[in-house]
Amino acid sequence: MLKPVELEIELFCRGMRIDPSCHAGEVGRRITRTRAGLGSGLEIVIPSKPKNIWMNVPVVERFALLSPFELKETAGEFRVVDTRNATDYAVSLPAEPAWYSRHTSFGTPMSRIGVLQGNYLGIYVSARCLYWASTISKACKFCTTGQNVGSAEESRKRVEDVIEVARAAREESGAIFTHFNTGYHYEDLDDKENMHGLRMCEPYVRAVRKNVGGFIGVQAVPVPRHMFHEYDELIEAGTDHFSFCYEFEDPEVFARICPGKAATVGQKAFFEAMEYTAKKLGRGRVSGEIIAGVEPIEATKRGIDRIVNAGAFPTVCIFRPTAGSEMENEPPPEPEAMREVFAYLHESCRRAGLPIGILPIEVSLVVQPEETAGLVEPSLATHAYQLKNWTLRQLAKPYVAWKKLPA
């Protein structure tokens, strides 16, 4: 019998088939292909303690069609069955929010503005990333943003539409975190100092902070050091969290799979921005995102340590060979290797004393740091770390209630 976090890792690595008699499409959330495409699976919730695990299970990729895991339904209850040994696991499917089927005041389908991934709202705020605009593509080879923006979602989002969707997500779905992300936006702009990714996010941040409230995150390609004041301005506008898609630690892998980032930004820029914003916002309020399962796991472990040493917490995404990407035919990683990575992640965060799992925000695209506790041997050190984080969660409750209010 797998532990909940072990089941989560298995499903990320092996995907899941859906039994034809299953009513998942009628009961659960629709499968969407927005942003980078990593949320193109089925949203499920795995029962666990001290909190349930939300995840987006691959179901449409080729590797998922061969998965030993199958979702079955009996009398309205859903179970994931491991057909190798007939072990089954109870899961639930979060219902699709009613606002997915509504339109904004401007007539835009709300689901083309933002989507729930876990219990947070994700919104891509700009036209497609310019790495997709080159004659020879500079796009990251695992990404499908260039196919989704303008097709599965609006290429330009009105601020008014974003406010309406964020308010609906907050009031009807309990979402307290709105995450804005954008791609690379420098090369075709006359005023490079004012109209790149960070500047594109600012009006949306201010509008949601003023009209909706909640926590707000921004993910954008790092700006040069002489423009770091723009992070200060976004913090003043209401940004609570920055995330940086570092992707890979191995320089050769980074250059080969992320040719645009390697040519225009480089790995060092991500850590300079990470360290700067972590000092401004505080340790644990910035994240560095890295993909596990492509480069050697020892390189991934080094990357985890670099992120932690920068004052950020690692957001480790298990490689998903997303349909339509250049890497769609690559094999997903083995679960055993990923368990080793995530056990190391937990220990790295513990050694640094990073606060994890403090806010009630569930991200379904990754194994969250606090979920990895079940992968390490219990000890006095691990118990003390969990007790510290539990205490911080309790102390944070009044702060969370205050942050929900529009400012």
C-alpha cells in the first residue's frame, strides 16, 4: 500500500487511465490546456493527513495510456486502482466551478481568462512568449504556451475581466491566491524599460489587490540587475510572492532544452533575482522552480540546494512529456528516482529551517514541499521541524484572514 505522497509521485510519473464507465468528465473539472500546458490533466484530491493532497494527474499524454493506474467509479465514489496488484485508493474529484461556464461583462468566457489548478487561480497575462516567435524556435522544449495562448485562452486579458474572474474564484471557489505569469517579452518592444513581463503584470496585481484581495504571485523572466527596482514596485503594488522558473541545474541540459533562456538570460540571472526578492519579501516567500526527471538526479539535488541557499523554497515539477511539446515522446521519470529527489527536498528545507506549508494554498501541478514529510524517516529533527511549521500555520491564520480583504 502506497503512502499518499508516494501515490502522488506514482501518478505524476505513470499517469492514469480513466475507465469508460467513469463519469469523471461530468463530475470533475474539465481538462484544460492553458499557460504552459502542465495543467492538462484531471484534478483529483488524495486523502491524507495533516492535509489532503491536490494533484493534476496526466491522462491525455501517450505514457498515461499505458499506465497501470485506472480511475474507476462505484456508486458515485472514485477509486484509483493499481492493476498490477489490485490495490485501490479512494480519491475525490473537485467539482468544476459554475463560473467556468459563465462570461464576463465583456462577453469573454471566464475559463479563457483563468483556471483553478488546485485551489489557486492561474492567469497568463500577456501574448505568447517571444521565444516562440523566432524562425528557429527558442522556446523551452517541454512547453506549449505558444500553442495555447490565443487558442485555448485569450491572448490579451482585460484588467476588468481578470477582476471579475478573480472575484468569482474567491467567492465561489475559495481561491485565496492569484498567480500571474508571463513569458519572455523584450525583443519587439521599443521601450524595454517599461513594457516587459514584470510591467505587464503590474496593472493586474494592483487591480486584484484593490478589488479582490488575497495573496498574489508573479512569475516572469528575470530582469537585469539595473532594473531590480521593478521588483520593489511590484511589491508595493501588492505582490506577495515571486517564482522563478530556473528549470535545470546542469548547464548543458539548461542550454539544450531552454535555448531562449540560455541565450537571453542565463542561469545566473535567476539566482540574482531570487536572492534579491527573497531578501525583500523574506525567506520562504519566493520560489525557484526546477524540473526533475530529465537531468541526473544529483544535478537536481544541487539545484534544490542552490534555491534553498538563495532564501527561496524549491518548487520541483516532475517532468511531464506534454502532448504537443517537442518532448512529448520522451519517457517520464521513474517513481523511485523521484521519491529520492523529494526526500532530499524535504531534508534540504529542514536543514535550512525554511517555513513550508504555512498558507492554505494547494498547487496541483507539483509535489509541494510539505507533502514530502512522508518520504523521510521520522526523527527528533523532523518532528521539531513539523511542529515549528504547524505552529507557524496557526499563527498565520489571522494574517491570512486579513490578506483576504481588498486593500
